[in-house]
Amino acid sequence: MKRSVLVTLLFTLSVGTAYAENVATPIPIGIGVAQTSNVALLGEEEVVGAKIAEKYFNAHGGINGTPFKLIFQDTGGDEAGAINSFQNLINRDKVVGIVGPTLSQQAFSADPVANRAKVPVLGPSNTAKGVPQIGEYVGRVSAPVAIVAPNALKQAIKEHPGIKKVAVLYAQNDAFNTSESGTFQETVKKMGLQIATLQKFQTTDTDFTSQVTAVLGANVDLAIVSGLSADGGNLVKQLRQMGYKGPIIGGNGLNTVNIFPVCGKYCDGILIAQAYSPSADPKNVINAAMAADYRAKYKKEPPQFTAQTFTAVQVFVEALKKVEAVTKKKITQLDLGKVREELNKQIRTGSYITPLGKISLDHEGEIHQENFYVAKIKMDANGKTGKYVYLK
Amino acid sequence: MDDFLQNNGFLIVTMVQQALLAMSLYYPLMSGQLSLASPGFYALGGYVAAIIGTIEYFAPWRDALGWSIFPLEWLAAGIISGVLAVLVGIPALRLRGIYLALATIAFVEILRVICLNLEITGGAIGIFGVPQLFESRWSYIWTFGPLLILMLFFSYRIDRSRVGRAFKAIREDELAADAMGINPTRYKVLAFVIGAVLAGVVGAMSAPFLNTWNARQGTFDASIAYLAYVLIGGSRSMWGPLLGGTLLAALPEVLRPLKDSRLIINGVVLVFASIYMPQGIAGAVGRIRNFTVRKFGSARSEK
């Protein structure tokens, strides 16, 4: 009895008055990614992708003629920052949907907030298991590690059919690498190969002598490294310097040109699975347009997070068009709550031709992506610069 | 008002939460001990709540107890933190000054690495889907708010008790205090344990508040942040950590409209605060009050 009184009291205090309110013009879409802290290294790539998408789609008529506007709220690198950013986007900026946050851990913190407020969220880089299951308003355009990573292993076996013994190495203090390595280990076992040695390191390590010695001692045919650019790059370098000759698979943490200065000429030949390829399908006009814009600005190939964030914005834009088609009204004439609800439904219908290729989202919000890619690092003769060569 | 709470509720509760964490550092400081162990106990408390809230083993308990499982989580977190604090405190508090600080940093790191490697703590991803006590973030003021009031009352009382005087005696001169018949080890461990229990309970309350819990909660960075709360706020009065925690937690969010430059401004404010208010905000307020009292001759005496 007492409790019900308390609950009613709390309820009246805590639930906002849900008065009707139309969507603003231009239509606001929120981007809540890390623009500060050490996570900003990833977040900045996402900001670039979002901005390219804003320019591109507004130049192509926006949402059936109505322009949209991206609103950026920095999440920083922590969980509380992500919640603050989302609260600002939802309540103050009144966005129709949110692209973000950068890290999976932040998603577990902030996505429930958006889900309870019934605001659709698309994660541009949340790859951990369980993210789309947070709630019905949560989805992602970043394929989980479990789907992407095994492709590199298949490619390695295609190139070296004799592989039997595998060394798996990973940075145990990093969420992404731990979960990615788990996937690698499962795939290795599933393919009937043997994990000859399993080695752990820290992202802050610089000396890998003990791990490398163990790998060489186990006499393996393949090494799989899940780490970030500095530690992973150094590990690869020390493996090669100490005489390891077999193929090396790198995890997504090595999927950046930042490793070139770390391992230099020893980077050559690392195989990395890709959710995105800048040059995959020449007939994909949207990817060509995005990549061209990126190259013009930054004089290099667009990274995966840029493409994925572009994709997330694109999914919102196309789903908003579908909302207009279904309701037969302009978005700006509709109530904000209604738009958010209908938008969330429309995101999960049909498919999208995006820079990632053809994708769709299932009812849970999990991405289904048609194509994955494998790239091999090819270093130039000077041992300082190089590029990712996308394999078929 | 309602809109204001929807927008800023999370921030306000965070301010209270950070003030509580600052207080957890204040008790050891009261007895002159520079301990940076609070984030470790905070992380531990959060894990206790998240584990009780999510794993299969406690499912019948959760069903049977309903919402009253939450106070039980706080209690469990407090007890576990307290026991660990005694075990860690007795050897660690033989160290002094900077060496104690280093030992407590090591403690936080050890705890973090253990949590990263255990299965039950969810490794690096952590524990997610922590059950909720309230629907809205703002409503969590009903857990943190009363705790803050309780702790303020506790601090006020302890300040005027034998224990509080013993703490201060040890802070001013441990040898002299020992000579006066105060057992320094006992009181130092006591101060350390009070801080640890508080941090543990705050952690247990924070796991539902943040929806998720992972090893990133208890880091060296957090240790430094809490220390800054107490130093900027003032370490000589209970109002210091309260002011420091609330203001420093709010500052980056209040500066949010400044976009990219907000962290620069945040840093500048910290530098100026520590240069011009060496006694912290509470110390500066006290000085101003003393000044006005002297100048205008109020009958009320401060000493």
C-alpha cells in the first residue's frame, strides 16, 4: 500500500508531460559520438562520415524536399557522458533519431535511455554482442565481430591450404579485442584447426618477447593478432624480426593506416577482414560519391567508421522518406513522438544500397550485410608508406 | 520544471553522486591519509549490484524480494567493501603520504585487471542490462539524495565527536596523537573503511543508474578526478567535497555549448581555482566570511 503511494508520487514527479509537438524544420537528426577523450580517434572518423552524408543527402533533396540538419553532442569517452549527450539530443534538441555512441560499453549505458524515451538509435560502431537486444528502438549498422572476423581466416586458408596449428594473440584489457579474439578462437576450432598457443597482452605493452617466443616455440602456421594499432603493430614487427615467416591475420584494431609507422616494412602481408571497402563495387554510386568527397578533403581512402556513420545517416534519411510515404504527410507536420515511433518501424523494413553495399536491418535492429571484404597490407619499397589491397 | 528535470535530471544526480565519491576521499584525508582507493571500492560496489541484479543464481531472490533487492545490494556492497578495506587498510596504512597514495593506486589497478579477466564480471565488455529501480534517470535522486543528506549529517556529527577529533589529531601530528593515547592505526583504518563503505554503496547505486557496469569505472583517471574534487572544493570541511564534486561534475556539461573548447575552459578553471583558492572553495568562502566578521564585527565567533 505504502509502496503504491510512493510509486505514484515518483511517477508524477518523474514522467514528463507528453504534449504534442511537431518536428522542427530542418529535421533534426542527432549524432552522439566521442569528439573528445581518447575515444575521439574513432569518433572523429564518424563525425566526418556524418558530415559528408549531411551534405550529400541535402544536395539530393533531403527528405522529399525538406532539408535535415545534424546536431552533434559530444559523448566523451565514458558512460555518463554518453547518457548526457543522449539526454540533450532527445529532450533539448528534439531529434527524430540518434546515430551513436562510439563504444559498445557506452551503448549499453546510453541506449536504454533512448529506448525508454522511444527514440530510434543506430550504432555506427557498436560491434559487441547484445547491443541490438537492448531494446526495440536500438539498432546498428556495424556488423558484429562474430560475422566480420571469420572472413580473414577463410582467406588465409585459401592462400595457405596447409594451415593446421594457429597462434591466437589478443589485448586482454580492451573490450573489442577480447570479444574479437573469442570469435577467432571459435572459428579456428570450427574449421578443424588447432590453437597451438593462446597469448594475452595489454594495449600498453611495448615488449612482446615472451609472447613471440611462445609463438615460435609452438611452431605455428598462422598467427592471429587482435590488438590496437600501437601494441598490435609492435607485436607484428617483433614476430617478424624474431623469425616468424607464416601468414598473419590482424583484427579490426589493426585496420588503420596508423600501424604503418609502427611496424614499417614488417606490416607487409597482414590480412584484415573488412566490413567496408572503398573500391569494392564500381557500380555503387553512393560509395563512389562518398569516397570521392572524402579523398578530396583528406587525400586518403575513407576508413570503415566513416562509411558506417554515413550509412547510419543514410538509413535515417531513407526511412524518413518511407515515413512520409506511409503517413502521406510531411515529417514536419507530424508529431515528434509519432515520427520517432514510425521511423523506428520503417528503419527495419526494406533494404538500403549504402557505401557498405546492400544492407537491411531485421526486427531486432541487427544489420544484415551482403558483402564482406578482406584486405592485405602492401607496403611500399621505402617501408614507410603502404596501402590496403582489397582481395576478391 | 518538468522539462528542466528531463533535460538535466541525469546531470543533477551525477553531481550528487560525484559529491558522495568526493566525500569517500574526504574521510581518509580527515585523518591525514592521502588514499586514492575510492574508485576501486566504487567499481567493486557496482559489480556487486550488477552481479546480484543479472546473474541466474540470484534470480529466485530477485523474484521473491522485488524492489527490496536494491537496498540489499547496497548493504552487500557496503559490507564487502568494508571487509576488503580492513584487509587492505591494515597493511597499506603503515605507509605514509605519497607511498600510501601509490599503494592505493596499485590497489585500484589490481582490482581493475582482476575484473577484466574474470568471467563473472563480464571481462572487458562488462555487465549490461542491469535491472532498473526507476524509469527516469532523474528519479535516482531518491537513492543518492538521501544518502548525501545522511552522509552530511554523519560528517557533521563525527566532526564533533571523539572519533572526529582523533582523526584531526592524527592529521595534525601523528606522533603527538599517539602520545595522547590515540591509537593511530585503529583510527586511520577506521577512516579508510568509512570511505570505502561509502564508495562501495555509491557504486552499488550507480550500476542501475548507468545501466551497465564495466572495468572502465574504476580507473586511475577516476582517482585523480575525485582527488581534484576534494582539493578544489576544500579538504578541511565537509562542505569542500560536496562543493567540489557537484561543481566539477557539472562544469563540463554546463560548458557543453562551447563544443570543442569546453575541455580547455574546464582545465583553465581548474588551474585558476587551485592557484587562487589554495584552501579550496570551502576555504575561500570561510576566509571571506571571517573577513566580513572581522570588518563588520558580527557577534558570532567562528572559532
